[in-house]
Amino acid sequence: MVERQPTTAPKSNRKTGESWSRLGLLGGLLLAFALRLFHLGGDSLWYDETVSAYLAQKPIPALLAHTAGDIHPPGYYLLLHFWQQLTTPAPAPSLEFLLAWPSLLCGMLLVAITYALGRRLFSLQTSLLALGLAAVHPFQIWYSQEVRMYTLGAFLGLLALWSTVQALTSPPKAAGVPYRSAVRRRWLVLYVLCSAAGLYTLYYFLFVVIALNLVALYWLVGQTEEALRLRLRQLRAWALAQGGVLVLWLPWLPIFWRQATEPPVPPWRVPWQGTAALVASLSESVSAMLSGQSAPLATHWFWLLIGVALLIGGTIFARRNAKPGWVIVALYTFLPLAILFGVTLTVTPLYHVRYLMLYAPLFVLWVAAALTGVYQHNRGVALLLALLLVAVNGWSLHRFWSAPQFQSDDHRGAVSRLAEEWRPGDLILVNAGWAYTAIETYWPKVLIGADAALPPPIANVTRLSDYAQHAGKTKDPVSAPLLVRTGSVDGPPSLGWGDPTSDFFAIDRTTTLAALETLSRAHTRIWHYRLYDTVNDPAGLIRQWLADHADLVQDEPITGRDYGQLQLYEVHNAGAANHAAPAANTSLSSTLPITASTTQRGDRQLLAAKPLSTTIPAGQTLYVRTRWQRVDGAPPTADTVSLSLRLYDDRGLLIAQQDSTPRWMSDERTANTMVDLTLALPLPVATQPGSYSLRLLLYEAATGQPLPDHTNESADPLIPLTVIGVSAPQQIPITGNASVTFDYIDLLALQAANTTPAQGGPLIVESVWRPQVSTYRDTYVLQWRLLDSKDEVVQQWDEALGSWHYPSGTWPALVPVRQDSVLPLAQALAPGTYQLQLQFIRHSDGTVIQPIVPWWHHLPGLQSPAITQNGLTVAAIVLVG
């Protein structure tokens, strides 16, 4: 196919050229890696990517069963499954970063194999130019950072092409080595494996297989008569290779055929409506293959003119140079596109610009070869065109990373807000129903940091029609989140093939309305997670029902490309009516051992309060159901009133706090109307086990001033509710690096809460500790020392690490522990500046443990903890007289 002529250049020039080519190859690969790594994982996963993350977490049998009812084969999801097993990402910034690495690595391999094909099919100059263009190509960078299968499929395609070239051509003459049939067979085996893997990755890879067969036929049929016998043997071997591909794909072929002929998903691509839509898609395709989807004016007709010019120019150079590489690149790149557009025009809409990523990587070779041809005739024009292309690509990359219209949907932020504001009894209605993977992926499951706390895990994901049959059967509110998925309203019965476990299903209009009515009687608040709902409910039946039967009290857009929304509805009269039901009165019997008058603040009165549980592990969220009414005749208070639910220890120190401004607190409601509100209090995972006091504060939102009790002006603004028992956390959190380590205990955080205390006032120091995994355990004492300007100790305090009720010797490994140290200052201390230092002492023998500073604190630019012979310096304390 392609035979390189032996070079006649001097040996020294050859070595210099090879050195420069290696340097160019290394530089191009490093540039490609840097651009693909930049901003990797910075955005949230969009819906398709959450499907990848969700399926990768499933056991392999469940993964295969799920993809069998979807529209994509399981190959990429299996790769991501094993990658996730290796990296075990957590739902934090690391999730998007780690899951994108398979795409990034395949994107890097794409760049490398583009260089190899350019050198094999064209020349060193063309291959280096193609390498540079691929390195900065916005289309390739886009999908190298996406948690989808496109760069994997593209790499498998180019590797199959490389195998085809190697199997059907002789090696370079300069090699001087006979090309044995065994070597050719090995290349054919690689072709078979790559093609089968590509078909298990993306069905659009079938067009690549067709193109590769035409590449092979072009070579085999176009040979001289002298080589006819050899070519016939190659043709038989090639046919056997196609049989091998078919055999490997055969187990999945019936599933593919059913998915292709009877799609289980609702139609989301529409046929082109006229010539203008076709021209726009053609222009978009040229723009994507040349400068990415984020190129300016991507669907403008002038991109189509550029594509035509490149096609004509490349054809002219191909005729002049008579290199088979032109034909191979043309067949591999343009034939699948022609099939894709032809099927979309005549059979069914298949086109989407993202699928071009499978065929586009080799297009840079066409562009590079054309620029090389121009360079041979006019260097200035070639350089100008190359610089212009790089400039446009740079502009496209800037838009990709910064323009709002190219940012992924922020499901990470939306689900985080949903989890924070969800309350027991709330219903989460996912519309369209298949978008539940976004909530499943981002619902908080892992504790990140010492202050982290989790909501309850998602209890169930069910269909609207199924859940409506069981809604309202229990008296108490549902204490765990439920995702209820809507179906395709009046959709075809073939959706999901009737499988009750499928993500896709049809539901008729009557059943939808009846189910919504049933849910509205069982739930006072409905969260509406809107995404693609115009596809599954184009007439807006569900949206209209919610607008007619509930109040929209919160409406936040989910920023990104797909115009999602997070909405909260309160069912009409639910707050005033549902609370009065006998079951509700029974379940919310008052737990307040105080008179009604002491719970009135301003014109709001707390009638009852009941935690869902009085014992809760640290790191979880405490929910408290409350009942309120506005008192008739009471002096009016502020227009907007906020609530602050707080947890205090036995010293009166604040441990946890959550403020909110419920709508009822600011609404004009009639006097004596009772309303139920559920409040939430996240308990930091580092909270020590013990008993704490739960209290409630009402205050003016604008000023922060507590609301007074007009019946008792001397009453404490804080309303005592009950005692809450906090137990050890049930999950080990992910915490940061230690600043210093004493024995086996890491110090994660240390700060003085008040560095300018008044004379005689308390000094409060907050610290967070974490025991390492160790067979040795002991109890330690913290010795706080206050030093004057002469480094003399003027006051000293000793306390147990963790307290004597929870000493360090009993701490579970890797679980952080927060300690608030109250250090009362002596009245005799003179105003001035002091140094507060800490010594860490083993209780059993009084040994002072020296702090160990991790090595990374000594790196340039990092601040190392201040350690002196007197101990670890905490802060400078300015005592005010």
C-alpha cells in the first residue's frame, strides 16, 4: 500500500532529523496531555455521564442486563466498572476527575496513533503537523474530558486501521526483513479484537468496520497482476478476519438487532426539517472536525464552504502525489459520515455531532497533508493557514472552557441543594424519569471533612404508577428519600419492551393524573427535578397539574446546556389541612415539658416539637418536626423571621447550628392557623459522643435580633426542646492531611476562636484530631501554656484529649474528633500580648510527646507549623484590659 523509499541523506543529517522528530513527538504529546488535563473534572457530570457513573457501580450481571435494555453496548461501562474498582472515587471533586481518566488516556493514544499513521501513510513532516493539530484539537479535547465512550471507540478504530495497514502492506524496504505470514496473522488478530471491542463500545463503530473493509478491498483489488496469488491469499485471510469479528460479536448481535429495529427509548432526535437544517448539520460537522463543537458560528454555512475547499484541495493533492494515504484517509473519515447522513436522510434520524468523534480524529491527517502540499508550493500561505487554524482552535478551546453554553449541567450543585433541603415526607418527582441517575450519582454518600454530615440514603427508586398504589398507607412521614420516576405520557407501549425494571416506560394520561392526585394526598411537598421533560411529556401534562394543584415556592435553574430545573411545590392547603388529621396529631404529640406561653416569640408560637430520633450517630442529619401557629392579638414582629436550630454541650458551647427561613414564617397567615414544619440539623462527624441540648432560636432575618417573649421579657431567647444523644459515627470520613502528628494521633486543625479576649474572660481553642490505625492506644493530656514576652509561663491548663468521658484511648481509628477547649484567664493577668502554646503529654507516664511535621510542609511555598522547645505555637493572644 505505502512503500517508503530508502533515504540517500548523509548519516549525520539523518540522526539530526530523527532527534528533532523525537523532540517534536515528545513536545506534541506533552502539549496534548497538558491541554487534556487542564480543567479535567472541573464541571459536574451531565446526564449521559451520570449514566456511565451509575452503571459502572453496578455488579457486572446487572450492568449487562441494564445495557441490554438501553441503546448502547456494555463495553465502555465494563471498562469504567473495573477502573472504578481500581480508583474507588468518592462523590467529591475527585469523582469527575478520576472517572474521566479512561477517556483522557484514550485521547492521548489517539494523538500518538495519528502520528504513527501519518508517518506510515504520508511523511514525517505531515505526521508531525498532524500531531500538533491533534494535540490542540478542541473536538478531541472535549471528549477526552467526558465520561463517555467516544475516545475509546475512536482509538479502537484507528488501532484497527493501523492493524489493517500493517496486515495488508509490506514493511519498509529499509528494514531488510522478510514479512512472514505469521506476522500478518498477528496483525489480523489485533484487527479482529479491536473491531469486536469497538462494536461492543459503540454501535456507530459498524460504519468504521464498513470503511475498513473498503480500505482493504481498495488495496487488495488494486494490485498488479504479478501479486495476484498473494493478494488472493490475503483476501481469504481478510474474509476470515471478518468472520472472527462476527463470531466475537455474535452473543450481542440479537440484542443489537432488537435495539436497532425496536428502540426501547423515546425518540430524542428529529429528522431534518428542510434543506436549511441539513446545511446546518453539515456545517456543524465540518466545524467540529476542524475546530470543535465550541467553534464560533459552528452551524454557519461558511464552515461548509471551508469543508468543501478542504475536500477539493485534498483531492487535487491526492491526484498529483498519487499516494494511497489520501484514499485511505478519505475512506475512513468520509465514508462513515456519508452513511450516517444517508441513513438519517432516508431511514431514521441517527445524526448527532458527538458521534462524529468516532471518525474525526483522522481528519487532522487530511488537513495536515493538504497544508504540507500547500507548503511545497507557497510556504507563506501554508504558514498563514496553519497559524489561522491554531488561532481558531485556541479560540474554540477558550469558549469550551469558559462560555456558559458549553458548560455541563450542574447536577452536582443541584443535587447537593436538594439533599440539603429535603425533609422527611418530601417526595422527589424525577421528570423525565430516566434522569434519576443524576440524583443517584450525586446524592451525598461519603463524608468529606470533619464537619461533614449526610442526609438519609435514597430508599427506593420507583415508577410513578407503582408508587401511587402504596402512597399514604402509613401514618408517619417517610423518613428516607424516595425517587419517583415519571414515564412517557401517552408514549408507545414498546418503550422499555415492557420490562418493569427498564428506565423507559409508557404511561397514559389518565393513569398519570390519578397517580399525581394520590401522591398529593400523601405528601405536602413535592420536589420536581426537571430534565428532558419536554421529551417524555411534550404536552406538559405533569407541569400543568403541578401548577394547578400546588404552589411553586422554589424554582432554581440547573445551569448548563440542557435547561434543567429544580423546583419545590407545596400542595394547596397541605400545610393547613394535613396537620389536623388525627394521625398527624398522634404522631406529633408534644415533647415540650414547658407551658405554651414560654414557647411564644413575637406573634409566633411553637406548639410542639418532636425529633424523629433522640439518638443519632455523628455525621448524620437530625430532623425535628414542629407545629406552629400565629397568635391572634400578639404584637406584630418582623416581616421575615428565621429559625436557628442549635445543639449545645453541657458547658453551653455551640456544637452545631442550622438556620432557615421557612415560607410560613414570612407569609401572611390567619391567626391561630396551625402549620407543620420539619427542621434539619446536620451533626458534624467529628462531634464527640455524648448528651447535648437541642434548642431553637427565632430571630429577625434582616437584623439578626432574637424575637422577644412578650409574656416574659426576662425569658431566654433560646427555646429548649429536648436532649439529644450523639453516638459514634457509622462511617469513616475522608479527611485532609495532618499539620502535625503526636505518636499515632494526627492534628488536623487548630485555632483560637477568640484571640483578643477580655481580661478574666475565657479563651476558647478549637481543635480536630484523628487517630491513625495503630495497635497501640493510649490516653493523652493537652497542656495549654500562656507565655509572656519573656517566654515565661504565666498560666497553664491541663485537660484530657477528648475529655475524660471520651478519652483518646477509646477513639476508633481514622474517625476525627473535635475538641473545644475553654481556658479561663486569670483576673490578675495584665493586658498585653501573649503566646499560646500546646504540649502533648502521655497520661500514663507524663512523657511530653514531640510533634512530627509531615515532609510536605517543608516544601517551598508551604507554611510549616511553628514549633519551639516550649511546644506547638497556637496563636498570639492580645489580652484587652
